[in-house]
Amino acid sequence: MDRSKDDVQLQRLAQKHRDCEERLAALAARRFPTEQERYEETTLKKLKLKIKDEMESIHRHRAEPAGRNG
């Protein structure tokens, strides 16, 4: 993937990560969350971690020396 595609992908992932954080904050503010809201919270936490892993993977790929395809 070239650098500009990486940048676009990172921006998209960062926005998704922020969206998850915002929704998680809203759910955390609920005093008595429903079962569905607790499930959503768990799902969002997993998604947020997956997104973070994808972002870190792009950063690692960028840090590899040129010409190395391991």
C-alpha cells in the first residue's frame, strides 16, 4: 500500500476509533444500562481494539526498511 493510501486508511480508522470512544462514553454515562447496551459496550470495546491493531499494523509497515516484504 502506498503512503497516501495509508494516510487515508489511518484517517478513516482514527475516525472510527473516535466514534467508538464517543459511543462508549455515552454508554458509560448510563446509570442502569440495559442488557443490549452492555452487549453493545462489549462489542464496541472489541472493535476499538481491532481498529487500534489495524492502525498499529500500518505504522509498523511504514517503519520497515524499503524493499523488505516479510
